[in-house]
Amino acid sequence: MKMTRDPYRILLVDDNRDGLLVRRALLEELGHKVECAENGDQALRLFMAGRFDVVVTDHCMPGMSGAELIARLRAADPNTRVILLSGFVEGMGLTEENTGADVVLMKSSREGTQIPRAINRLMTGAPRRKPPSPQKLPHTARTLAR
């Protein structure tokens, strides 16, 4: 895959150093600017200090899960684009709806193509907006939503 646009700034988060290095090498080879964090606290510090187009985070990490990190990132910037990775997507029932991620991907041998594709979709498509909860809709819209 050859990059044909400006590089994206990507924050990778994973407590597995080998996973970080492989993903970083892949994304940098495509021309992106990548910073890495080994836990949620470090990721939050980097996120607050810099600007990132996309955050790619593991789900199962000590201290702060990927879903908890996503909630904190969204509190800081609701439009943050986030990809959640896990080796246990199906077993844990991880979805975009219950994690807050824009995309949930299974860690696998295919992630080398899946991650860049997901990043491109997030960056070239319309920003994903979460629908308001029925309690926040006007009364008539709440009635229609039922």
C-alpha cells in the first residue's frame, strides 16, 4: 500500500511492546507519523499534549482498558477517531456500540491490511456521530423512535 495523501498523526496504544513496534513500522512505512504509548495513562498524556488524527488502542491492558481510555478520549474530544483492537472481540462481545470505538478489529494476521483500511475510511468518510439517546430526543421524536 502506497500513501498518496498527507500523513496522518496516529497514536498507538498497547501494553505489548512487540505489537506496538510491528504496527508502528507498518504505519510509518505507509508514511504516517506515529507515537506509541504502553498504557492508558501514557496515552492520555500524549493525547492532551499533541494532536492526533486517529487513536489505535488495544482493549485488554493493565490499569485502564481500551474502553475506559476511549471514554476519556471522547470526554476530551468527542470527535476523536478511535480503532479498538482485541484478540477477544467475539468472546468478550466487543462492538462499536459498547466500547465507544469507531471501529473494532480482531487482532489477527490480517490486521496489517485492516488497520490502514480502517484509518483511511475514518479519515476520508464523514465523521461518525453517535445518535442521541432517546431520553435526549424531543418528545415527538422519542415517540417515533419507539
